[in-house]
Amino acid sequence: MYDAGDIGDDELAAADRWYREYVFASLGVVETPFSDGRVRERGDIHTWMMGRGQCSARITQIRDMLGLCAHVRLEMLLAREMSFSVMARHLYPALSEGRARMKVSAQCALLLEQLAHAYEVLSKKKNRKNLVNDKLQLDI
């Protein structure tokens, strides 16, 4: 989709983030790039599990924001890595393969745009909350 120009950098980054958070939240596994020997992850089991819980909460917030149908499509596209053809057969069995694949492709492009926006909204809410907390600490 990225190479075809259907999505941009923001959507690609959001898809990668959602996938990594989904895998961490559901399996407790973090996929890391090849290591250069430096330790990047610090903490203990408690901080690790708190991070996992935060990822799970974000996945739930995004599911609530975008809806269950969008969540199912994200799982199919990103977590299960299904092709548009396979998704089309599951979602639109009564349509012709070409038409169903086009519908799924368009839906996924739109969904990734919405996902990027959802992460932006969540980030703004977090920043606003941190700003209020910082202001409260200064007032005290």
C-alpha cells in the first residue's frame, strides 16, 4: 500500500506502532531490531508489565474509537498479515474476487488514515493531561 502510494509515512508509522503494541499486549513479546550490543530496555518485571498494560489499554481505546469492524480489519491486515484477496473472501464471500479485493484495499487505506489520526488524538490527550499535572505540581 505504501509503495503504491495509497498510504503515507504517518499511516505506515501508525500501522507499525499498532502492530508492535498489539503483539506486546497480547503475547508479551517485543520485536526489536538487530542489537548493536547496547542495552536499551531497562526496568524489571513490574515496569515491563505496566508497559504491557498500557499497550493493551491503547489497543482497547483505539478499538473503541474506530469500532469493532475496524479492529477486526486491523487484526486481519497487520496481526494475521492476510492479503487483500484472503480478507475479501472472508468479508465479502458473495462478491466477485476483484470487486471484493478493491473494497478491502480501499477500506484498509482509509482505516490506516483513521488509525494515524487516532494515535494523534491519544497523544494530544496524553500531552494535555501531562500539562495539567505539571501545572498542578507548580501550583502546589
